[in-house]
Amino acid sequence: MRVLVGVKRVIDFAVKVRVKPDKTSVVTDNVPHSMNPFDEIALEEAVKLKEANHAKEIVAFSLGPAKNQEILRTALAKGADKAIHLEVDDATYQKVEPFHVAQAIAKLAKDEKFDLVFLGKQAIDDDANQTGQLVAGFLNWPQATFASKVETEGTSHLKVTREIDGGLETIKVKLPAVLTADLRLNEPRYATLPNIMKAKKKPIDKKTPKDLGLDLTSQTEVLEVSEPPTRKGGEFVEDVPTLVKKLKEKGAL
Amino acid sequence: KSTLVIAEHNNEKLGPITLSAVTAAKKLGNDDISILVAGSNVSKVAEEAAKVANIKRVIIADSDVLKTQLPERVCDLVVASQNQFKFTHILAGATSFGRSLVPRVAAKLSVSPITEVIAVQSEDTFVRPTYAGNAISKIKSKAPVKLLTVRGTAFEQAAATGGSGKGEQAPKADINTDVSEFVGQELSKSDRPDLQSAKIIVSGGRALKSADNFKILYDLADKLGAAVGASRAAVDAGYCPNDMQIGQTGKIVAPELYIAIGISGAIQHVAGMKDSKVIVAINKDKDCPIFQIADFGLVGDLFKVVPELTEAIKK
């Protein structure tokens, strides 16, 4: 099995994002970035499949500006065999939609005959939760989203436990398939120093949108990005009886 | 202009999120709203759907292969319906069902979907949160068909009665049943209301210290007729299952009353509950961020305060 793992470079999860005064986007300059945490989980699961001899090769893919190479190096240090960087400039990247990323991934998956596309369930910047499902739709492959457990069933199927609203669901999908990782699937490993050194020698294949015949025409336009309305703190109450009284006054109890 | 709402149901009952999606559909300004009910033995659900206020048509797909509503199968039906009716908008709730399905349909229609919509400004302009709710984006869609998932917490439920939609068979779709198969489901069983529809939610964090200690929350919840939620920290610590998680990576809720107990108020948790009408926070650390968004804060030891509160409500 050959696995294509999509990795996105996002503002680090520990950073409190700020909206730009001109309301066009959020502040990204001089802000720490890292690999989307859900993509890290997808990558870790792919590496586990390889360690269990179910996967032969893992290729990490990222679409974005030159800086995306950093996270591709991280992916290589964590166990990807090689990487593909679809490079676009900053201005172009601003307008890229999950739709376009999914088209690129679908094209690669088809052209290079991958058996499995593995992504995070959502990126923590746009919180869109679309890319995996879009890839599956473009390829007409089965999908197992929000995976919290992945087991192989022979060489042709995967059994996947999914996190759904009311609990858990188990499905079987036939390969080739698209999977998206949920939080509880695994705990990603850290890259070790020797692996970071080794990763420097692994290949990163650069591609352009043209190489993949990718049309980046926008279907959406961001009109404004604003701060959410802030919720005002209320008051401290002294004890339980006061709390109950106040809640009753407000009609909340 | 016409809109399709994809019903969420369990073959017996229409899910409340469908009613929220109908409200969002109404805000698009189209009077021609259809509901697609795809499942197995769904006549009851279809009847329910026909009665929803403002519904013109109920498209019914009743088949064994749709029993578990796998996205691959429902997707093909939505696409077939779209080819016949040429809707301008297709909506579903932002739930695990809608989230799985809508982008897949979008790919088949070559459309960029807009997910997690919290406000409809016009037929083509929508508002959605990003960065765990720390930024709000207003987005205009130029797509020929708008595909949306909408958050139940942002749209009131449409009236369940008053409509008289006319039933119609869904067009034939070539459904491929080979590629995916339903194996089983393990749904959390509880007599309490579920998080998404509960009027009151009692929610616990890491300060509960163990799964056993969650019992004091269940006792309080049962007194209040409330649902019980948890922070990601509590889920990660193994105190409760993930389907109780509220936050950016869990469920988004907006009850009338939210009681956060032993929860510090990490951004990722607040993203999932800050639209609650009244927020109460109980925590022993008076500097923790949850107090900044709480209407009422009580500083104290939760193991003392919570049983006291349960007792006070009994009276």
C-alpha cells in the first residue's frame, strides 16, 4: 500500500490569533507556525501502517509558499519517505480553497497510483473540515472520516472506527480510499535528532499548479474577517444560595 | 431559485438539526424548499418532513441500501436529485453526517462548499467562524450552486408543523454498494437529553480528577434535566468518552444555561460553548479565563459547591 498524506502549515495551536486592523485576514507575520495537529495524527497513523508492514511508502504533500518546506521536512523526520511540494506564492495561496487543495491531491493520488489518501479531519486555521471528503468525491473513492481506529482487513480493505455525534461507528472501506484522522486516533511521536538529520537527505519533489493541470480560479471571496463579538464577564457570586437566586431572577432556572 | 435541505434522521425520527437547516434555507430568500429523506422504511420521517413549515416538497428515497446512510450512497442520490431539480442551494446540518456528506457532493458538482455557516446574509454571502471562533469570516460564494453546512446553534428550529409538502419519489441513482460497508455502531446510551438539544448543560473539566467523580455532575444534571458535557482535558484524561467533548474539536453547543465546573476556559473549549445564553463557572482559581466570559462566577471547591448546588435545586 502506498499512502499519500496531506500536511498543512498553520498558525501554531498555542498562538492566540489576532485579526488585522484592515479586516482582510488574521496576522500571520512573525507568528509561529507548525503542522496542522490533525495532519500530524494522520501522518503518525500512516507511519504505523508502514511499521506494521501494511504500507510500503509514505509520501507527504503540501500546497503553499516556500515556507511549507519546513513542515515537509518535519514530515520526513517523522517517517515520510519523500515529499511533494506544490509551490505557489503568498498572494496566490491567500486565495486557495480546500477545493483546490483537494483537486491537487486527487490528481496526484490518481496519477501516481496511491492506495490511500490520509488527511487530518480539519485544519485548525479555517476549520473547514472539507478536504478529505472533497478528495473522495473527486476520485469517487470511499471515505472514512473522523477515524479514531484503523485496522487492516487483508490487503484490500480497512476497518475504521469513526467518531460520530452519538458515539462510535465502525465501517469497512475498500481500497483505494480516503481517511481523515480524528484526535483520538493516536499520539504523534516527536522527531528525533538522528531522524531530523536523515530527513535533510530525503527528497522533496517540487511541482507547480501547471504540472498538475490545476485551475486555481476562486469560487469564494472573503469580504471581511472580524473579531468575534466579545462576551462580557458578569459578576462573582459569593455562595450557592446567591447563585441559585440570581439564576432564578434571570429565568435560567 | 430553490433549495434542497438534506434531512438528518435515524429512519424513525427527523433530527432537530434538519429544522435548523430549514430556517437557514428560509433566510436564503427562496420559497421553494425541498427536503430529501434518504433511508430505509422512512415513511414516518417523510410524513414528519412534509409537515415542517414552509416545505414545498419531500423527495423520498426508500431503500435497504440506504439504511445506514453511508455518505457514498447518499451522495449519489443528492447528485441525482440535483440533476433533476437544479437547486440553487443545497444545505445540511454541520453534524458528523452533514460534514461527511456535503463536501463529497460538492466535489461531484465541482463546487467549493461553505461549511459551518453561522449566519446567512444573502443568497450568496455567508458568515462562518475560523481559528476556533477567534475570527469571523464573511464569505461570498460565486459557485453556481451553493453547498452549505449550517450550525444548529446558530439557527432556531423551524416550526415542525404547518407545512404541507408534497411527497415525490427520488430519481433513480446508480448506487455503488461495493466500496463501503456499515459494520456497527456503539451509541452512548443515556436517559439524559443529548448535548445538541439540551436546554441546560453541566460540563466538567480536568479538576474533576477522575471518572468516578463525574458522578457529582450526573447528579446535578439529573436534578436539572440537563445534559452532561466535558472539556477536552477531561476527555483526554479518560474521565469520559469523546462524544461528551465540547469545543473546537468536539461539539458546538448553545444551551439556555451552561454550567462549567472545574473548567479553566481554554480557547478551544470556549469556542464550543460561548454562545450559550447564560454561563455559570465554578472553579477554585479565580484568575482562570472561564470567569471572563461567565455571567456568574463562583470561586470555590467544586467537590463542596456542586453537591450543595444539587441540594439547593432539590428544594
